[in-house]
Amino acid sequence: MTPSRLAIAVSTCLFISVSPAWAADLAYKKLSGTSFELVLSSDSSLTVDQAQTMMAEPAAKLCNGKIPEFGKYKFNRDEPLAGQAAEGKTSFSMVQILNCVADIPERPKLASSKLSEDDIARFKIEGKKLSNAYMSAIDNGYYEVAYNMLSKGLKNTSTLEEWQTRTSAYQTQIGKQVSRDLWRITVYDNPANAQQAGTYIAVDYETRQSIAPVTCGYLMWFQPAGTKNNFTLMREEYGHIPEDILKATAAGDVVKLRKQMGCKI
């Protein structure tokens, strides 16, 4: 599908700007009924936060009443890293997946828990087991197994075929998994700020892939209150740093980028 240009203010406008120093061209193509691929190009280097801020308003327009949620992103390989200095004129290009969802379960805030220490330990084991199973299924190409672990809300945003196409394309982009570190598992017991009552398990992870040495993200598992249903995956976020960009980036900038991506610091 040929990318389209997204009008921001009026149909003839091809550029977005959030400050006098920033101007960018935003193209998009539709991946499914509820997801898009956005490509932000600029002559100025931007951080991930700056780029996503610039895409926020057009993303809301694309979602047309649904809630925009940014998913995975990447920097085009022939472009400098966001925020990285380049000789002469810089050129920035970021590819961002946008999902339009009816409701976004945010990461809950910690609150006083009524769970016993044994319950918390049991849920942490469950979160680790689920996350390993989900990621292993994807890494080994068992996409239907992984898809069946998604919540009803996530399944409503994509069919199995659509989800598999996007997921397998991303696996090709980052390569086979070399190592996996589930470095933080947090249990939330019916937190007051959650949109649904129940138990949440957040699993922060970092993997090393054969093409992308740094891939970071988190998985949010959920079990509704008062049920014995299996946990399902309510939310997933991740990003990666390709090897060529990692090698070309100063150590201090890598630390900043890792922090932006939610990696272990």
C-alpha cells in the first residue's frame, strides 16, 4: 500500500510543527482496520518523545474517536539516531506503529495490597511463566498460541492474520532471540486507578536479538476480580536499537535512549 500524507490542520497541509525549530513531514499507511504505520521525516534530529509528541494530534485524527496507542517504533537504518549529532544537515526518519483501541489499560500505580506474601510470590511465578511462554511461542513461530493469550480487547483490534503479519515482520526485523531477561515483575492488587478491578502483573524485560542487540519492553497480564479465569495479555510495549545504530552512538546517548525505552538501567 502506498503511504498517504496526513493533513494536520487542513487537507492541503503536509507538515506538522510543535515549535518554530521543528517541522516534519508525516506519511502513513493503513495496516488493518484499527492500526497504521506512521513515518515521520525531519531535517532536524528528534528524541523519541519529541517525535511522538508531534505525532499525537494526527494520530488522534486517524483513530477517529478511538484511543491512539503507540506501539513499536524504529529508526530507518540510513538515518542518524534521534538526538544524535551528524555532520552538516541532519535527516531524521522514524517509523511508528499506531493502534486505535477502545480502551487502554494503563500501568497501575502501586497501592496497599491485600495479597499475602505467598500470593504475591505465586503471581510473580505465574507472570514469569506466562511471559516466557508468550515470547517463546512468537520466537518459534507459534503465532496462534501467542495470539490466544491476548485479552479480548487486544483481539478486537486485530484478527489473527493481521496480528501474525505484523508480529512476524517485526521478528524478521530484529532477528532470532539470543537471550532474555525478565528483570522486573510487579504485582498490582486491584489498584484504585485501574480501569478494571482485578490482579495485574507487569513484566519488564530485555532481550538480545541476532539483529537488534537491545530490545526492551513490558507485558501487562490481567485477571478480573472475583474470577479464576486465566491471566490474559492486556498490554504490550516494546522498542529496539539495531546493532549499527548502537555502534554509532556515544555511550552516554545509549544510556538516555535505554531510559526512554524503559530498559534496565
